[in-house]
Amino acid sequence: MLDVLTLVTGVAALLLAAWCGWAAYRDQPTKDWHFIGMAVVTLLALVQLVVGIVQLARGEKPEQGTTIFVAYLLGSLACVPAAAFMSLAERTRWGSVTVAASGVVLAVLEVRLFDIWRG
């Protein structure tokens, strides 16, 4: 796994969480700018998925198993978009809270991905 990509994705997820958490604190729903931020974080997770699959195809193996590694990669990719759709359904501050929570969850998934790859 590319350590830098994992770090950048985790930091971007935490920044998104802080940004949407601030919007929730101010009693605001998610706005267009938040969705752009969600798209950037999702794009980083997609790049990470592609890089992970390429590394697996090259014969590199995660220390704790390929199946769990791929499952975490897919979960990382789905985390923020799922929250984005939920925030569209909930156009109150709780939509922003949902996206903020997904950013924290994605950051934790990134730590776990690093752990799975390194052992």
C-alpha cells in the first residue's frame, strides 16, 4: 500500500469531518461545497482501491489476508458516498453530522488498512 496515499486520504477524511462538523454546529445542512469535498475524498479512496488492486495483481500480499484487505478497500470507497446520499435525504444539520461521522469512520478505516497491509 502506498503509505502516503493512506495518510493523505485519512487526513482529507478528517478535514471533511471537521468541515461538516462545523456546519452542523452552525445548524446548517450540507451544501454544494461540502459535496465537492466529499467527491475529492471519494476520489482519493477510489485511487487507493485501484492502487491496492494493482499491488495485489503484482503478487504483493497484505500481512493479515487478502480478503479482509479488499473488504476494507471497498468499505472505504463506499463510506463517504453513502453518507452523501443520506445527507441529501436529511436536509438539516443532521445531514452534516452524518457526513462528519463518515469522515471519522473513513479515517479509522485508513488506519486499519495500514495495519492490515503491514501486519
